[in-house]
Amino acid sequence: MPMVTVQVTREGSVPGADRVTAEQKAEIYQGIAQLLLDVLRKPLDRTWVIFEEVELENWSQAGLPLPEYRKRQSVAD
């Protein structure tokens, strides 16, 4: 019984969205379950996927809150 946790920052990937859409989540759930079926032969109905969206200020990269890290990266580019 595999359990997979997916964590992403809470932000939209399409105009007007402030989070991952229900349709995108459904594709992720299906894709992960199918991958585990294909690679490990785990039945689809025995695979759990947990999707967690994390607020940007609760995510860090290079020792900085993600918004600050991105701000510095955009200045450096």
C-alpha cells in the first residue's frame, strides 16, 4: 500500500489561479498512481496520494523565505 505525499508552494500556475487547480491535482493523482502501477505493480485502488499546498512564507530555499529568495534571484538575473 504505497502512500505518496506531494508538496508544492501555494501559488497558481495559470492566470487567475492562486493555487493548484482541482483538474491539475486530479492529473497528478492519476499520474502518480499509474506510475506506481507501472513500476511497482501496485494496484490503483491501494495507492494513496496526499497533496499539500504550502504557503510561500512557509517554504525556504538557500536559507531564505521563498519570496525573498526569488526576489534576490530576479535581481541577480
